Amino acid sequence: MIELLATVVITVSSVLLFAYWFRYTCLLILSAKTSRDYSGEFANANKLGFQQVQSQLQEASHPDLDLLRTTLDRDYELVRKILKYMESSEGQSALETRMLAINYRLMGSWYSISRHFSPRIAVRALEEMSMVVAHFANAMGEHAHAGSAA
């Protein structure tokens, strides 16, 4: 019985520590700034709406969260398609890309759950989702700029 209890405690602790590590690492990746932000240029060139989503989330008192989620999902799918065809750029590892993709999906699920009981938590989930899209857009803009400079 004690072995079973110890196994359960160790397993639950390991899962919780992994979840903490995953969230912390994703937030750390998203908070890293490059010397120049290319996400705006990339967004304008590809008609992405994540910048408008970010501004509406910060400024509007009651934004249409489902519409903003739809905009982010459209932007995310476009960015992911372009990322698949783009060769890996310096500083953007496949592991980081995969982790942020998983984080985007997790935040999307968290948004779907939280929007029913807390709009404030749903807004934070959308903000993080928009940060993931902005990170990918910046990486692609940086890659495009490096390619044109060469």
C-alpha cells in the first residue's frame, strides 16, 4: 500500500513539475525579444489580424472574444503553413516551434473552457495565443529579411 501511494505521489508530482516547466519555457520563449520586431511588417504583407486582436484585447471593454479567436486561428493556420515550407531559421529550433504549437492548442482549449465562467481568463488565453502568432510572424519576417539582405 505504501509503495502504491509513493508511486502515485511521485507520478503526480512529476506531471505537475513537467507542466510547470512547459509553461515557464513557453512564456520565456515568448518574452524573448529580437533586436528588431518584424512581426508588424510580416502581418501587413500577409494581411494577418493578430495585431488588431492584441489592441482590441487591451483597449475594448467587451470585445467579441469568439470573433477574435477565429481571427487568431486563421492567422495561426496561415503562419504554420508558411513555417512548414520555410527552412529552419537561425535561433528558431524545431523544439521551440513544436512547444509553441502545443502551447497554442492548449491555450485554445483553455479559452474554450474558461470563456464560459471567466471572460478575464479567456482574454488572457487569447493574449497568449496572439503572442504565439506574433512570435512565429516575427521569426518569418526575420528570416525573410535575412534572405533579402544576403
